[in-house]
Amino acid sequence: MRNAILSAIFDQMADIMEILGEDPFRINSYRKVSRAVAELPTDVGILLEDGRLAKTPGIGKSSLAKIQEFVASNRITAHEELLERIPPSLLELLHIPGMGPKGVKAVYEGLHVKGLDDLKRVVEDGSLATLPGFGQKKAAAIQRGIEFLEKSTGRIRLDQAMEAAEMVCACLRGLSGVKRVEAAGSLRRRAETIGDVDILVATGKGKSKSRTSPEKIIQSFTQASFVERVLASGDTKGSAIIQTETTPVQVDVRVVPAESFGAALQYFTGSKQHNVRLREIAIKSKLKLNEYGLFDGDKQVAGATEEGIYKKLGLDPVPPLLREDRGEVEAARSHALPELVQIEDIRGDFHMHTLASDGRNEIEQMVGAARGLGYEFLCITDHSESSVIANGQSPKRLAKQIEQIRRIGAKLKGITLLAGAEVDILADGSLDFDDKLLADLDYVVASIHSGMTSPREKVTMRTLKAMESPYVSCIGHPTGRLLGQREAMDLDIAAVIEQAAQTHTALEINANPYRLDLKDLHCKMAAEAGVKLAIGTDAHSTEGLGLMHFGVATAGRGWATKDDILNTLSPAKLKSWLRAKRPR
Ligand code: DGT
Ligand code: CA
Ligand code: CA
Ligand code: ZN
């Protein structure tokens, strides 16, 4: 997507200027543009043309001119000029944990380091440790950072981060004197990918012999069996790479006294941008906000709880899912924060596979698992014929499965079994089954599983056309991305949302942590346009139904309330919602 490339260019311009030691004001403004562009809902070209881009906060006149140049020619002269002023390999160093633009500037100027090999050399010969501002400890941290970078692939998925957090939390919760253990950072905000896991530990007041000291708490973490490598181990802070089932994960643990726990939790939950806004508000009220508390001079006026801090700043408490500086601070001030959908509101699941296609369990087993989750409905959606590798069903097999579903459903009490299918959207936008068969289903999720790299016009046309069918209830995993594996299709998401609104079609939030598709920002756009969102786990086994919470978190990050989510309807209301699109 063009916006992502443009955002990265502005970020890189800021990095280079910082390495060159240029005007901090301009550096900061480029960072702002980078972020603003990354969050634009629509292609920059379109927003530029209709004048909306000029009105976007954070994008000034000179940046606008650069964006114009980019849209017209796919390049920015100022960017290319900046690139010529430093060795290109210098930018690689920014990926090393512990090396920011300032660090790169220092090694470039002080030791003539031009790339990774140079940096390794100055680490090994000891000259980095003698460079002002570095020292033994920092040099060692950078050495470990280099090793980590060479082994790791960068950001991890939410489920992987959660697994790591659970391992560490479990090991810390048992210690005496530990009052609370919570995950903070991007994990607490349920961001779609996670850089590292941040864990906070609260200890009780005063000293007692039986109580574990903060230093001992950190040691319990760094000496745990799952730790692969210790990056840092201090009095109140430790950092290590731990090995989960699928990936190494960096975990930071910090120990704070109970009276500062709320402040620390607020600070380390972030996001950084959200915190910057809060600090500005504090300063305006002549207060000081940091990870130890909210202070009036030397007096702590809040800090034990997060709510206390928000309240003292004149804000309603902001749910962690919303802390991205996307309007939540303003909403908190005017008591207009949305009441986000909760997992308890969810009455059923829309997307799952059984042995009939590529799932691992029988329909009856899926029903049992759904009951166990307290659901009132579930919908079986096996693949259609064109999905050959997924053992998609022929029309004949589907017809038989519908009969089977009706038979099983008729005997059930307290839970409604819906007959559905995940139907492929074919290359021309037509559907894999004919209308007569589709009409026998209660729910149809239509998905693209092929030709995902086709141009924007093509993938968008296919999606829009599928929604024209009166039998398509929902578009499945609309952008097709797989986090860390496959880019999203170049879909015109605004057009898809408009069509969904016009045609009474829901859009899926696929809850699988590889997908989270629609993603948060797209969910927000859809909900604002009045489009209903259907959360589906895309379960391929009974356990898969347990992924629902990832979808609910994504919905929440998209500011979705109960009303926006189809899963919160009773079976009766749901059926009438689904019938509304169909011919009478
Ligand atoms: P990640 O790890 O990249 O997925 O994202 P975060 O948000 O977990 O970021 P991380 O681990 O670097 O820092 C955790 C939180 O600490 C972050 O969300 C906000 C806070 N924080 C870190 N550095 C700064 C800073 O320079 N200024 C402010 N205001 N907050 C910071
Ligand atoms: Ca983090
Ligand atoms: Ca961190
Ligand atoms: Zn599926």
C-alpha cells in the first residue's frame, strides 16, 4: 500500500536528519507526518485530490508538497538528497535494540562506524565501551542486541506475546510480597503485533524478612528455566529473551512499589503518543506526570491507581485498547468514550470448519464446545469446492451437510445451529455455489482465497460484486493478510465499507491472531459507516473457538460497541437481520 511506503519515507527522513544532527523541530514534524499518513483510512492520492489531506492534523504545507511530489512521481527529492548524505548501511543499525538515531550518530561521528560489520568490530575491540556516553554496560547490551537482531524476525504475534507473558507472570505471582503482576505495553493494548513484552510487578509497603526484595524478584525472573539469555539484570528492572513454543520473545520486567503501581501501569502501557498527550495536560495544570505518579511539586496527588491519574487530569479512565492518540483523549475529556464491546456480550461464533472440509472435529463436537463457552448460536462454515487444498465441499456434499445440520439442530435445546458456508469469491467476483444452494443456507461468508496479489481494481471489484449477491451475509477476512507472512490485498477498503453499508452485508473480524482482519482502524471506519461486524474465529478445531477474545479486542481497538457487533444479537434477532437482505 502506498500510504505505508510514504509513512516509512518520512520516518526515514527523520532518522537521517537525527543522525546528521539537524533541527529537532523539523525531525519531530516528519515523525508526525509519518504517523498521520500511516493511519490514513484511504489512499493518500485520493485524499490529496479531494482536499482532505490538507486538512489532516499534523500535515503542514511543506510536507504536503512532498506528498504531492510522491503521489505524482513515487519519489521525494528531499528524501533522496538526505540519503546521499550518509552511508546507506548506517540505517541498518537502527534495527538493533538499544541503538536509536542518537546512538548511530555517536558511533558514526566518534568511531567512523558505517554499518553492522564496523559496529561489531568496535564492540569486539573495546573501543565502543570507551566512547563517551556508552561504557561497558551499554556496549554489552548493544552486542546482545546485534545477536538478537541476527536471530530474530522482529515483531511477534499477539498470541505468542501472550504465551510469553503468561509464563513470566506465573513465575512471579507465587513470590512472597508480590501484590500484583500485570502485562503492560502494546500487549495490554492488544496491538496487532508486539515488539517486546513489558511486565510490571507491585510490591507491598515497608520491609519484612519474609518479603522478596525487588532485586530478588528480578533474579527469580532472569534465572527462570525458560530464560534463554539475560539482557540486563538490575535492582528493579530485568530484561531477557525467553523461549516460547514458537519463538524467542524479549520480556522486560519492572518492580514498583504499590503506591506507584497505577502510575507505572499507565506509563508502561503507553502508547507513547497517548502518554505524550497526558503529560501535556498535566503540564497545563501545573502538574508533573511520570512513571512514579502525578505530582504537584513534591506531593504525589495520584499514582496508586490508573483511574486516579485520569481523574486528577480531568479525564474519564481510558480503556487500554483505545490508548493510541486517535481521539480518545478528547473523548475522555468530554465524557464521550465509547462503551466498548466485551467478551461477555458475545453470544455466538460465525466462522468455523469441521471434518467436512479442513477442520479436525465433528459438528456435534463444535456444538459442545460452543455450549461450553455459553453461546446461544454457532454457524458451521466449511469451505466451498474451489478451495481444493482445504478439501472444499462440492454442491452435493454441501447439500448433504445442510440436511445433517438441520437434523442435529432440531434436537438441540438452548443453542441454535446455523447452516453456513465459507464460499470462495471467484476470479470474476462470482460465487462458488449457485443461488439455489445458497438460498438453503442461513449464513454465507464469502472470501477471497486466490489471486490476492492482483491489482487494486481487480480485488476490489471481486469483493464489491460478491456483496451484490442477496445471499452473501458477510465478507470473510476482507484484506487477506497473514501477519508476518503475507501482505494484505491492495483493497479499496473505503469502497468495500460503502458497499457493505448499501447492501446490508456484514464485514468479518477474523479473530485468528495471524489475521485480525478487518484490523482495528478498518473496524472503526466500518462501524462509523453503520456497517455491522461479524466476529469469527475461523476455528479449525474445538479449541479454535477460544480465539474469540482476539477478535473482541480488535473490535474494541476499533471503538466498536455492542451495537456494532452481530455476535451480540439473540438468535431470533440475528435470523431476522440475516433474512433482511434476502428476496422474499
Ligand atoms: P512494542 O514493544 O514496540 O510493541 O510497543 P510498546 O508500546 O510496548 O513500547 P515499549 O515496549 O517500547 O515501551 C512500553 C511503554 O513505555 C510504551 O508504550 C510507553 C512507555 N514509553 C517507553 N518509552 C517512552 C518514552 O520515551 N516516552 C513516553 N512518554 N513513554 C514511553
Ligand atoms: Ca513493549
Ligand atoms: Ca519494552
Ligand atoms: Zn475459514
